[in-house]
Amino acid sequence: MASAERAGPADEVRLTVDQLARLAGTTTRNVRAFQTLGLLPRPTLDGRTGFYGRDHLDRLRAILRLQRAGFSLGALTVLFEAWERGLTLEQVLGVPSTSASRSATDDVLDAFDDWPPLRSGGGLAVVPTTVLGLVAS
């Protein structure tokens, strides 16, 4: 087994797709599928070989952890797009900040006024399926 290549600073790692998948506990097929869906960025190419860094490994582990928690791939796409845009959890969920004081006359739907739509159409749910299972039982 070849070891991961070091390139530059001590914390910069260059992993092949096989090494990345093994470290994250998944398959190369899943890594490539996540890339196709836009959940995982493409690797840096050196000739014909793609190399992945620490950011790829961290993101792949997050995807797998959230999937185990019940989030669908569509929901993960919405969440990662929101994160990349710098949106807060309050904006993603469409709820006011807990620290914001609201008067009794505020309309309940005001929380959604500044919420930017992440994706038109598709009807993607951001509710983990484990939560839906609890509600149904």
C-alpha cells in the first residue's frame, strides 16, 4: 500500500481516490458519485492522476456522517450549497435567531422574508429521514 504523498506544508496531504475512500470508510464508487452530484469537489490533477487533500477528506466524512443521521443526498446538496454561500442556520431553516427580540405584533411569517431560495424546483426536503420516522411512529 502506497502512503499518502506530502506536498509542501506538514498538514497538506495528497491522497489518491483509493486512499481517500479507505480513510473515510467508503468506496471509490461513492467518492465519484458524490463528485458527480456536486457534493464533493473534484481533485487536483497532476497529469492523469487526481489528488485529494484534507478538505476533501473532511467533507467526505461529513457527508457520510450526515447520511448515517438520515439526511438524503438532496438535503445534503441544499445544506452544502447554503454553507458555501455563507448562510446561517437560521437562514437555512427560515427561523429567527434565538437572540433576536421580537415584538408580539410581528407576523409569524416574517422569518421567511429574507430567506433566499437555495434551489428552484425539485422539492428537496432538508428534514432528516430519522426525524420523519420518529413522527410517523
